[in-house]
Amino acid sequence: MDGIFNINKPAGLTSFDAVAAVRRFSGQRRVGHAGTLDPLAEGVLLICLGKATRVVEYLARARKIYCAEIYLGVSTDTFDALGRVVAVCEVEVGQDEVEKVLRSLVGKRCQVPPMYSAIKRGGVPLYKLARAGKEVEREPREVEIYAIRLINWQRPLLRIALECSKGTYVRSIAQEIGERLGCGAHLSHLSRLAVGHFTIDDSIPLADLEDAFLQEYWSSLIYPLDEGLLDHDAVILSAESERVVKNGRPWGPKSGPSKGHSYDEIGPCRAYTASGEMIAVLEFDPRGQHWLSQKVFV
């Protein structure tokens, strides 16, 4: 069983809980998720089975779209509704100020991961250190906000739609909005609406997936493992090239970026057999001027 399920994770479950449920429904051991969704959050969670677990890193790179509800005037130590209240402030800002702050957030930025996160330091998740009263230095990460807009404003609550890159902590964005408005804030609700072209409208509740396995129609709900890579280039290999790629040897043709473009713009490439089976993901090696197999699925 190889492929991807687009799950609508309910609030209250961890991403690992959802993976464990799919593992139980399917009886499959190789199951993983692409992009952690906090217990507080709900929405699109991609769960990969079998060979598809090897494309998790590519799925996790995809853009995400969220709907976030932010409570102004109350700050917490976790930046979300599960944390301890650390400050309360009167909210006196208007919609114009809110929209001005939202516009200022668009673009690339360095974001320091919150202490209450699953990132590990010395094998220990940061949130465990935070609960023990410890705070450690965290390396800032570059993230990008592609778009952000106000959906609804009813003081002290605001609801926004946010499109962002991999690694963006929406809790930290909520905290920053409160800080810029001078009143503090925390994330009170979060729903992930899309990961790449996988959307909430096409997602399935875990209960429906369990029923699909019981009634044996799960195959109509699973996406092929290349579904999350359809935005990348593809190539159909000859029989000889197929052997080269399967053996992990460098493969031509030597084709670098066109004039005016850089090597950074050359993304992964899907490699197929003449019969339409995806057998590898290739990445261009600018030093050797050839393609190298990053993942081989045979």
C-alpha cells in the first residue's frame, strides 16, 4: 500500500495520534505525516504510507494556507490558548491599525521558533525544557509570508487568512501581531486549509477513513505518491536511462539553468518509466552538470 491520504485532523489530536490511527486502520507499519499540526489546530494533514513516506520532505516544503483566530489583549507563555496567561492589556486599536500591521508582515523574515515547540535540543523537545522552566537560545529561521488578509474583526478577536512557507509558526505570528499593536495577543484557533494543492475541501475525517478500510473502498481515497510533486518537472526515461537511474549513477542530459536563471531555481524532477511508473526523484548537480537520484522507488 503506497500513497497519500489527505486527512482532516480534528483539534485535540496530535499529528502522531492521527498517524497511529491510520496505521491501525490500514495494518501498515510504514506510515508518516508531512508537516506537524499542533493539537490545538485542525485541518489538512497529509499522511503517507509505504513508498510515499520517502516523499514527505517534498510535501513538507509546500506552501500552507491557514485560517487563524487571534485574541488580542491576552498574552500567554505558549503564544496559544493552551498556555498560561502572562499579561492582560486593554485593546484600543481599530481595524485600520490591524490591517496596517498585517500588511507589514508580508515578505521574507527571520523567525525564532517558540520555546513551546517540538524542535529538539540534545534530544529533548523544547516544550519539555520550557515546562521545566528552562529557556535555551534558538537559531532564527527564514520563513516567508506570501499573503495575509483580514477576514473578520470584532474586538478583541480578529480572524485572518495566511499563506506561508514551510517552518512558519503561526503562533509566533499571532504573538508578533499583538506586540506590534501594543496590546499582546495569542492564537485562539487555527485551521489549516491547504498544503500545496491538497485542500480542506478534499480532505477526509479519520472516522470516514476507518469506514473506508472496513468497507474496503480505501483505494478510492488514496493519492499516488507523485501527487505532491506534480508542480515539478518530469521526464520519461529510456530503458538504458532507467537502468542508470535505478543504479544511482549520474544521468544526463547536461542541462543547466537557462540564461538569467540560477541553479537554485532548478527543483526536483520526477523520473518515469515508459509505462508511466514513477521510479525516482532526481536533483540537478551543478558541479557535475548532471542529474542525481535522490529517491529511487524500486
